[in-house]
Amino acid sequence: MQLPFISFFISQIVFVPTFLITTKKVFYPEMKLRHCIGYLLLSPFFVYLFSMLFYGLLSLAITNETVFNLLTSWADLFAFILSFLFANIYARSVKGADRWMMFFVYTSFYMISMVFNLVYQNDLASFVLSVLVPLFTSILTYHFLTVPLTKITKYRVLFRKSMFLLPIIGEAMLVLRVLLNIASLNDQYFSRYDDYLMLYNTFFGLAILFYIFICVGIITQDIQQIDVIREQKDRLELANQKIGRLSFEMLTALVATIEAKDPYTNGHSTRVASYSRMIATELGYSADQCDVVYSAALMHDIGKIAIPDYLLAKDTNLTPKEYEIMKKHAIMGSEILQRIDELPDLHLGALYHHERMDGSGYPYGIKGEELPAIARIISVADAYDAMSSRREYRPALDQATVRAEIQKGIGTQFCPIAARAMLDIIDRDTTYELRQV
């Protein structure tokens, strides 16, 4: 009789290390030795120890053997109720952890250990079914329960409360097994088939365990799909970023090529981009928003790549026909930049930087609030650089003249908010450094 009870003890304690490892990995990475002791006392193994202690004290208090045997037959149900109390304490033990997930973990471990809460009279059966099988099951529990839950926590996937039905269904099925045990203890007819009931209980419990691991295996596959999807998404995002950077670098090279055609406008796009960022910063834009404004301003004249060289280099006034051709650079630039999906607002500067607040600009003649904010900023910066830079037909204008022209254009050519931000920038530039060198 000694080996069966030792085997029963081993079958219950063998899950404690996996239970503690799961708690540490999934819920409490900072867990120390003293915490391990606390969780050991809450473990499903101690549910059985406390139950045995309770019934030991009960045996001292109740001398009537019939009554005591009747109460003993309900020992598993007592342990079952006690496990829910312990599970509730366990679920509240880690601040900020998902209580439903913790409840799920505890009830799962209790249910798995409950499968092996039988005492076999045969030594070989005790060794195989209460020692070897639980050891193997503990390893499976780590791979099919602990590891998947660790991945769920890693990716912050919302724990589905429906998963809690898994151990509940298993425990409900085990309650049926307990009720059959009670019937066998209290009914002369059933007591004749104790050996068969023990065999039935064993395979019934193992069947439930098999069911649990199939379900957890499905969960594991879902999590592996999350891994694959996440990896594919990361690769796609990285590829898109590389393509976006490559496209942006190519466009920057095109801008430099365009400006190299005319020494008088060389550096124009870079200066407009810098002035646009200053205005955006003045208006309280975030760093990311300022970067978008800068990029759009840098590319605002990209459409000139499609304009004939002789028009770009012409040092006399354009004819009406030539001017119509020149105006097409806004639409052409927009069509080029719209192909960069990573920066969906990049084309707005190219398309609208020649529009005016009063609707007299081109290419569409839109006005007021219809103009995107990014285009209103670039419009002011573009005009400022045009006036503060030398041209083939005139030198750079002095700062006072430039300021007066921007002041004059408020509400007609320029957005009042963007223009006033530029005026504040000009007023701080007492040495007139913001101009073409």
C-alpha cells in the first residue's frame, strides 16, 4: 500500500514546477524565492494537501464511521470548491495582470492534476499512471500551455474569455467521474465493479486530458500564425520603408538635377523646405508633422522635370503660351509624388503651392479653406525665397521690402496664419541670414 500513496503524491507534486514557471514567465517575471513559496501554497497540489488536512481534522471530530465515510465520499467536490477559492486569490495576486488569463491558468493546472488523483492498488499501474504519465504530461503542459501563453503576453493579444470554457468543460466532465465514485462507495451494486470503475476513471481522465491538449494545440497553431503574420508584416513594412527611402532619394536627386539647370534657382527647394519647417514649427506642429511639411516643400517643384530646359533657363519674360506650359509643372509634380504611398500628403505641396487665398492662383483656382494647410505654408515660404534670392533680371530684395510684400499679400495671396508666422520669423532674423547666399 505504500507505493500507491507515494505515487499519488508524486503525480500531484510533479506539476508544481511547471505551474511556478508558467506564473513567472507569463505573469510575474520579477518573481523571487519568497513569491515562489507563496505560489506554492496556492498551487493545485496544496489544494489536495489542505483537503487531506481538513478531513484529518474532521476524522478527529466525527466518531461516527458511517457519517465520516459519507463525508469522505465528497472529498473531491470539496477540493473542487477549494480550488476555485485558490484560483480567485491567484488571479488577484499580480497587479495589472489579466485576471481571466490567470484564472484560466490555475483551473487548467488543477484540472490536469485532477486527472491523476487516483490511487491504484497495483504497483505497476501506480508507477506508470501516477509517475511516468504525469511527468510526460508536465512536459507537454509546458510546451502546449506555458509557451503559447507567453507568446500571447508578448504580443499583447487580448485574452479571450471563451478560452476559460476549456478547463471548465474538463472539470465538469471530471465531476461526473467523481459522482460515479460516490455512487460506487455508497451503493452495493456499484461496489462490485470497483476495478472496472477504476479502469474507467483512468481512461476517462486521460481522454479529457487528450481533449485539452488538442484544444491547446489549436490555440498554439493560431499563435504561430500570429508569429508568421507579424514577421511578414515587419518584412513588408521594412520593404516599404526601403522603397519609400529609395523613391525619396531618387526624387531628391531629380530636384538637384532641375536646379542645376539654372544657377539662379540653385538651392531654392532646400531653402523653401527649411523655411516651411520654420513656419510649421512656429504654428506648433509636431516633429513628425514638420518632417512631412519639409518633405513636401522639398519636392514642390519636382514637376519641372517635365518642363523643357529652354523655358527653365529663359532670362526674359515668358509668352502666354510658354506660361501655360510652365504652369503644368504643378499637376505633373503631383502625379509623380502620388506614387509614393509612404507619404500620402507629399504631393499637396507640388499641386497647390501656386494657388492663392483669393482664388486667383493655378492650376485649379481654389481658395481659402479649400487649400490644404501644407500648401498654404509652402506658398509663403516659396514666395519668401523668390524675393530673398537673386534672379537673372534682378538682385535679391532687401529684408524690409520682402516683409512688406508678405504683409501686403495677407488674405489675398497668402494664408493669414502662415504669413504672420513668417513675419514673426523675419522679425527675429535681425541680420537677414534667411536668404540666398
